[in-house]
Amino acid sequence: HPNPSRLERAPFARAPGAVFVTLRNPDESLRGCIGELAAHRALIDSVRGCAAGAALRDPRFSPVRPDEIAGLHIGISVLMPSTPSDPASVEVGRHGVIIEHGEHRGVLLPEVAVDQGWTREELLAGVCRKAGLPLDAWRDPEAQIRVFETRKYE
């Protein structure tokens, strides 16, 4: 941008950051969600890229039309670094969960379990489903579970 805003010039916006951008319709139904697990570019660039991706490239939805934009609710989840975890330590509402098993990987943000009213076990099964794994794959000692927290901005 030729004239960056004060926000774009802020040190935190220029620091590396990983984000997920979630778009919701006026009725709060999901309209798109794209994110990055690793902080490999400036936070402001991650937000821009993920917002465009959520609007235009989420394979679950058709691209957002210009007439929809004004009614969308935009959520930005800034991810804190993930840490290894055992299933018993996963806290619903606090932790987002990443599961990796073989070539499969799934990720769910902390608010998903809260929105769905899930227990810890349902959250773990949900992230397995997202990864294309059997729902109880989280019990396999070969499964790698990582948790992360987010700072959410609406």
C-alpha cells in the first residue's frame, strides 16, 4: 500500500504472526474460514491473505459475492505457538487442537467446541474427523496432539 495506515505501521502488525480468519453470515452460520498455523509472514499480511482466502478460496463454499460483504461478520484469531499435549490436558474453550497421524492433519479453533457444545472427547473426535481419520484416532499413541490458544478479534 502506498500510504500505510497507522495500524499497518505498528510494530505488532509487522511482526510474524499466524492467524485464522472466519467469515460468518448475519445468521452466524459459517461462510468461510482459512488460516495459517505457522507465523511465516507479517501479521498484517497473514490477516490480508487469510481474509481473501476465506472469502474466495474456502473449498466448502462458493466465493463471497460483493453484495454479501456488508453483512459478513469477520473474526480474526491470532494463534499463539502450539505445544505438544496429551488428550487429558485438552481444555474445551481454551485450546485449539491440531492432530497429526501419518499424512493426515486436522485443526479446530478453540471456539468450535464451545459453539458445538462439545466435551473434550467430542472435540478430539471432531479434529480427527477434520483430518480424515477414524473418530478415535486421538487414542492411538502414534497420533501427535498439539494445542494452542488464540486471541480473538471481531
